[in-house]
Amino acid sequence: MRLARRLRAERPDDGVTLAKLNVLGHLQPVGALTAGEIAALERAQPQSLTRVLAELEAEGLITREQDQADRRRSILRITPEGTRELVRNMRRRDVWLASAMASALTPTERELLKLTAGLLDRLADS
């Protein structure tokens, strides 16, 4: 939790909200999802994402198109601008984390951390 708070503190002040970053972060690796799929990943109700999705679309960070298989649903896709915003937001945190790791950890500890990160990713995916 302390590291998560520290990384949040490194976010650009003019960046998008954490809720918007979460949506962009879900869309970026897979390309397209429905609002229901994003809500399930966020463990939230689709209705709670309505405002966030509308703002992301208005800002040009996502696009929305009608699902041809089920016209009641929309397919959401991250735009190139949305990807740029996500990368810009992560860059500052990545720079801080790399610097902190280089100065506070030994080479052996950094290698151990790399192994641990892979394990934590596997746990998160299970």
C-alpha cells in the first residue's frame, strides 16, 4: 500500500483521473472491451462507469462503436491519444521507480524483485 501511494504521488498533476487510467489500462493490452467487461475487471457495476466512459470518449481517449452481435452493447477501444496519455502518465512513475531501485537496492535485490514481480503478476491473473 505504501508503494502504491508513493507511485500515485508521482502522477502528473495535469493527468487524467485514476478511474480513467484504470479503464485505459484495461483497454490498452487487449484493444477492445465492452463496458460490462471493464466493470467486471474493476469489480464494479457497469452503471458506475457511465460518466468515466463518457468523459474518456469526449476527450478522444476512447472510441465507442455498436456491437454488431448485440446492438444493445458498445465496444470500447483505446485511441492512439489514449495510449499516449496512458504512457505519459506511467512514464513519470517509471522514472521514479527505476531511480529508487537503482539507488536503494543492490543488484541481487533488484534481480529478486524482478522474480517477485513475475510471481505477483501470476497471482493477480489467477
